[in-house]
Amino acid sequence: MAFTNIWHKLYIHRSKISLFALLAILIVAPAAQAQKKINTLNKPGYDDKLIHYGFYLAAPLTRYNIQHSQEYADQLAASATGGADATHVNAKFSPGFYTGLVLNVRLADYLDARFVPGVGFYSRKIEFTNMPQESGEIQTVDKTISNTMVELPVLLKYRAKRRTNTRMYLVAGVKPGIDLGSGKSDENPDLGLAIEKFDLALEYGFGVDMFYPFFKFAPEIRFSHGLINQHKLTGSQYSRYIQKQTNHNISLILFFE
């Protein structure tokens, strides 16, 4: 994918993230106050149904968890200034966006199974400080890997007892993912980084169900920790400084069911 197209896509996603953050502030807080004043039970038979459907919108903060290579450690140890002039590699948090559908199956009085397939757009950045260039200059270089993921989370949801029109809940499960993009930071693999096509993450979080007359709204905070090493060795110096990298997300998710 051309750099201009990637940049345009990220600009669109950042606008959506700002919109969802504002939406969470404008909807969740007033809704919580309004629920305290309402005694009417909305959708009273909701939990008796076997299956529910819905959709969601999510704004994650995402980064790689990096394990450095032995070559990276050696160049730090060889530094005459205690590492001050050596190359340092650090992952940075970046915004993303993902959306999808909800299939919720009732297993017991307070337990549900949830299948929430979706598509995610991510842009994860790794910063290389004091990185030698072919020109002989020493620069700070950001390598960004943008990818489009098809994600297939399978979760268990434990629900607390409903209090009028609200209740808390916990979720946990696993999330397989497939990268549909190039999975590279540069078109030339000898200049940048590359990642694997498949991923598997452990997910857990919490949220609150809010029942309205015609639908249920649920803001959720979810944490995601990648279990599979995504690093693919290329011919670049950037790649040789990394031994392992896994995906990590913190997401605000808005469910409409």
C-alpha cells in the first residue's frame, strides 16, 4: 500500500477515535445519571432470550511489547559512554480503530458466550534513537507498521445481578487475527520491519450494560495481550535489533445490542 494511502487512512481513523471518545463522554456519563432517576424496567425479558445480536465501535491505544536481540545488547555494551551514544529501540502507543458484529448466546443465568468478529485498522510505531544511516548521519527514525486485521474474538461474559436498568460485567477470552495488509514498514524489506500474518491474543475487560426502551448500550474497557511473536526477520539493521514483538491494546468499545 502506498504511503499516501496509509497516511490518509490513519487520518480518517484518528478523526473517528476523537468522535468516539467525545461520544463516550457525552453519552455514558449523562446516561448513568439518568438511570438513577428511572424506576421503569426497560426490556424486562431481555436476559431470557437465548441469542442476541448487535454491533460495536472501538477506539484502541495500541503498541508492540518488544524484546531486544543479542545484537542490540552487544552494541549497548560496546558503547564508550555507557549507552548514551548507542541505538535505543522503544515502542510507542498509537491510536487505531476497529468495528464489528456481536453474537451473544446465553449459557446460564449470569453467563454468556460472545462471538464478536470485526475488522481492525492499526498503526504501531517503533522508535530507533541514534540509528546510523547509510549517509553516515546519526538520526532518530520512526518505523510504522500499518495493518488491516480480520479479528475473531471468542469471549465469556459474566454478568452481575441487574439493578433496574444497569449492571456491571466482566469478559475474558481469546482473539485470533489475520493480517490482510502487507505487514511491512517499508516496501523494500532490506530497509524496514515486517510482521507475521497470524496472531492470537488473550483478552479481558469490564463494562456496564445500560438498558433503554429499544436497545441495550454497553461501554466496555478491554485489554488485549498478544501471545505469538509477530517479528519476522528481514535484512535490515532495524529488524536485527528486535528478537520478539507482540501486540498489546487498551480499547474503549461501545456496544449496541
